[in-house]
Amino acid sequence: MSLKEARTYGSIGAILSLLGGLIPRVGLLVTITGMIMILFAVKEISNEFKREDIFRSYLVALILRLGAFVVLIIAVLFGIGVAAFKGMPFRAMEEGFWALRHVIATFLVGALLAWILFLLGSYYLQKSYEEIAAESGVDVFKTTGSLYFLGAILIIVFGLGVLVIFAGKILEIVAYLSLPERVEDGEG
């Protein structure tokens, strides 16, 4: 069985998704391109090992993690809308911090919902990567999945969670580059 394409798609996709956050203006497009390439890589791995559950778990992870991002954006925009509708800049000067309670509550509820979705998505990502590790013999996938899940848990402590996810991103590149080009049929 050949994993050459999965290795190429996955490693390039992981690099693009890591670098996308560092590139101004087109960074989001670069990140999305990387995520799509990783999705193709996982699909290829899933097909090669005849394990549809690997791809299904990854797809659920991707949808939940993107959903978390959308929920967070909506919460921020809704909070800004509430602030603008209620004339917050002027009320905040008159009433102080108490005038911002609705905006803060909106953001906190949205952030909590986004965190729950991100946590669930990271669980499914970990599950997919553990199965890839079991099938391919590349244990770096298991470590990568664990770092993503741990980072999602710790994302509340902003710096620590982001650093753990960043380490997971780097290991994800290593994991895809560690995939063998060919796997014997008897091992899958």
C-alpha cells in the first residue's frame, strides 16, 4: 500500500496551516488550504488502511473546530452589535464598568460554547490520530493528538494552551513526514 500522497499532502498541509497564522492578509486562506490538504491526507490514509472511522473522526474534528471559530466570531460580533445598539461608549463613560455587563456576558457565553466545541473537536482529532498511529506504526501521531487535546483543555490559560497546540502543530509536520511511503498489506 502506498502512503506517498498522504505523506506529501499531510506534511505540506501541516506546514501551511502552521504558517498561515503568521502571514498577514492571506494567512486565513493559507491556513484553510493547509487544513484541506490535511483532510485529503487523512482520507488517503483511511482508504489505504480500509478504516473509514479514521477519516470520519477527523472530519468530525474539523467541523467541530471550525464551528468553535464561527461561534467565537458570532459572539464577538453580537457583543459589538449589542454595545453599539445600547450606545455603550457613552453609557460606559457615565455608568462605568456595569454598563458593559451585557457585552461581557455575551462574549463569555460565546467563548464557553466555542471552547466546548473546540475541546470536542480536539478529542475527535486525538482519536483519529491515535488510529493512524496504530495502523501506520508512526507513534508521533499519537503524541500529536494528545498535545492537541491537552492544548484544547489548557486554552483557557491562553498562553499555555496555545503553546501546547503550537508544539502539536510542529509534531504534526514531523508525523506526516515520518509516514512510510509504502506499508505492507499484511500490516494494515
